[in-house]
Amino acid sequence: MELTPFFFGLYKFVKYGLYPLTWVVLLLSAAAVLALFPFSPRRLRWVRQLVMSSLLLLVTLSSQLVATPADRLAGGLVPRPTADAVRSL
């Protein structure tokens, strides 16, 4: 059974909405926007820098451009079967 384009898009939207990283990025982005308001006193400058650097770090480390080479360097968390192992089954 194949999904229509509408239901496939809805499925993808709900699927990405359930990822915990999506919620972390959304909440951290909201905190970053709130920290950038001009009414903050001078001591909250550190909070702004912390929020912005943590958002940048989280997005960078969770991006596919960084995750794929890191996974290749680590050898993957789960060993993948080779072609010889599949043939022997």
C-alpha cells in the first residue's frame, strides 16, 4: 500500500516532530531568541553567548555533514554485515 503525496508528507512531518533532537533544537532556538532581546542587563551577555554557542554546537554536531564522517571514522555503532556474510546465510 502506497501513501498519497499528502499522507506521505504528513507522515514525514509527524515523524520528524517526534524526534527528541527536534524538540531540543526548537526549545534552544526559542531560548536564543528570548536571550537576544535588548532589555537584558549587561551580565546576561554571558547567557546570550552560552545560548548561541550551544545552539551552534548542537546544530553542528547533529547535522548530517558531521554525523556521517564521524560514523565512518568510528566504524559505526552496529557492525554491518559484509557481502560475504550475507551470501553465507
